[in-house]
Amino acid sequence: MDISKGLTINHMATHPPNAKYPDTTAVTYDEQNFKVTVIYNDHSMYVWDVKDIKKVRERGRMKSL
């Protein structure tokens, strides 16, 4: 699920059949650069730009093999 594509919370109420989502292990917020970094239990890491909360954008991702 890509939260950056939703403009309201309503899009998160429906989930694709058989969808699986990893658990969040850690979250940090960089106040100076307006970045949220999230690490999941599948060893992936996502960085989100939240400077404009109405236009949250993914700024990077890393996945462990």
C-alpha cells in the first residue's frame, strides 16, 4: 500500500485480498529535513518527505535480499 497516493484516510480502509504487510520495527522523524524513516521487520527501510503533509512523497527505499 502506498500511503503517498492517498489524499484522505479513506483509501486505507480497504485492503487487497491476501495482502500481507510487514510490522514496523522503528520510526524516526528528522525535524530539520522533514523526513520520516521507517524500518520494517522484513528488513526494508523507507524514507518519506513530509514537508507538505498534503503531498507526502517517498524519497527512498531499501530492501534486504
